[in-house]
Amino acid sequence: MPDEKRRPGKKVNAWISDDLYSKVDDLKYKTWTEAIVAGLELLVKSTDEVQDAPQESTGKVQDEVHRSTPDDSEVLRAQLVENERHIETLKSSLEQANQDKDYLKETHKNYMIQVQTIIQKNEREQLQIEAPGAKKAWYKFW
């Protein structure tokens, strides 16, 4: 590799979507290296801010919980009641589906018993049509 192309640092390869490629290509950067370096610097900066933020955000969340109004709790209670009704509706639907499944199993069982009975009846009638002990002549095929 020629000396003029060597740069300090590491080379990075990545696959990006065509949409993202066209968006970055439309930006002000002269080279892709500049765009990637700027993006990675922003990522590192935001990561540092996020690591510092949990302590601050925990206090904010606790303040918001303490400041929650009765209206918020009423809304949550209403949602809870609605969800419980929906759960009961789903349970009754499930119970009905199980009953329907059992009914269909029983109907299928009864149908199979009927078919078996008809087959046995036809076999008995076929045996009665043929005279017991009587043999057909060897030249009669029908």
C-alpha cells in the first residue's frame, strides 16, 4: 500500500441500508470517512450523557410519581377495570370454545359408531344372501 494512503487509526467496514446511504450521501460531508467519524463521535458523546443521566432521571421519576394527580390514578383504575372485563370475556370465550370442541368430539364419535354399525349390518346381510354351505359352480363367475 502506498505511504500516502496510510492513516493513523483503524479501518472499519459496515453494511448500511440503501435508504440510509442516500440520506448520508446528501449531507455536507466530503468523504464517507468524515461522515462516519462525526456519527461515531456523536454516539460516544450521547453515551457519556446517558451514563451521567440515570442519577438525575431517577430523581425526576420519583418526583413525577409523587406529583401524580388523582386523575391519573382514576384513569389507571378505569383501565384496570376495563382490562379485567376483557379478561373475563376472553375466559368465557375460551370456555365456550372448549365446550364446542367437546361437542364436536362427541358428534364425531357417534358418527363413527353409526358407520361401524352400518358396515356390520351390511356384512351380515351379505352373508345371509349367500346360502350357507352352498358352493358356486367353478364356471360361474357372476
